[in-house]
Amino acid sequence: MLALMAETVSFPSAGASASGYFVLPASGSGPGVLVVQEWWGIDSGIKEMTERLAAAGFVALAPDLYHGELAAHDEMDKAAHLMQSLPPDRAARDMSSAIDFLATHPAVKGDGIGVVGFCMGGMLAFILAANRPDKVKALVPFYGYPSDDMVGDWSRLAASVQGHMAENDDFFGPEGARALEAKLRALGKEVTLTVHPGTGHAFMGPHNALGTLQPALAARIWPQVTAFLHEKLG
């Protein structure tokens, strides 16, 4: 890993305060990318993904949607509880405020902000992109997507989307991903949601909490992700 600068930062969020894991690239500047967490919280896996984005030249921020709460990788019940008890309005405010933090940060260059999300974060990343078409120009959701009632108006989505879904996924099934891709394309959106054959949920997770990590596939996908983000953001 190159000489990255990582720290925990705080930023205002609708009259309150939020925080996140913030990493600058070795160059000190680059396009801004928001990383949306899995149900575990801001764990080692999300920090590693944030650092990987910084190593690829992005200014990366992972907002802590749980406000300090964290589930260990053998605590799936606790992770599920944290996800289910996450206040949706607060999460929306924190993510939107994190977008504003990046958009106004002097180190952030380029055109718009990218969002990368994993699992729960993939679902939330879609919602964020639909709510902030003014800033979110590129979206990379991994094995997660929302139902229509969570978004409301898909026509507002302005981001280009490169999604990566699992074939064998009890959380976010491939049929729903294909249906969403078709729906968004019918609306004229630039969307590709690839269902990777033979994969299980969280196939990119470096923690391998579910035993589904596919290192060779993850190594092939990652350059596609960073190239896509650079193409769309600068």
C-alpha cells in the first residue's frame, strides 16, 4: 500500500454530527468516492476497501452510519439487529452530508462524486444516488439493491451504474437485480448489473465472514471498478 493518509473525520449532519473513515491518496487529491458500509459497521473490510480506493487515486470517505456501533464477523444476529434498528432518516442525512463533505473538500477534484456500497451499503447507495442526482455521478453497488418503495422516483437517478451481484444470494436475489436493471434501462439510465456465476453474497469481502470470498474474481473486478470511477469522475 502506498503512503496513504487515513483519519477519522467529523462533519455536520442536519444540525447534529456524523463521522467517517477518510483516506487521502498518496498524491493528496483526486475524485471523491463515498463508501457505504455493510451491516457489520465500519469494520476492517470497509476500511480496507476505502484504502484500496485511495490507493487507486480517489479521496475516499466511509461514513459511520451506526455512530460507533460495530458487530464482529461472528455476530450475525447483532449485525442484523444493527441494520434493522438503523434510523432510515438519520442514515439518509448522514450519507447526504458525507456527499457534501466530499464535494466541498479541497482535495476532491473531478466532476461529481462516486458511491461504492456493499450489501446493505449497495442498497443504500442506490437510494443515495436517487436522492442526490446533483452530485452522485457514478454508482458501484455490490450484492445489494433496494425495492421500488424505498426509492419512489427512479427517474431522478442521474448516475451511471456498474453493479456486481451474486448468483446464489438469499439476501438480494439475482432475479431482483435483473428486474431492476431492465426497469432502469427502460427509463433511459446507463445501468449494468452483472450477476457473477457461482458466487455467493459478499464474494468481495476481504474478511470472508460468510466463507464466500472469491479472491481471483475480486482481483478481476476491482480494476473494472476503479477504471469506471475514473472514467465517470475524472
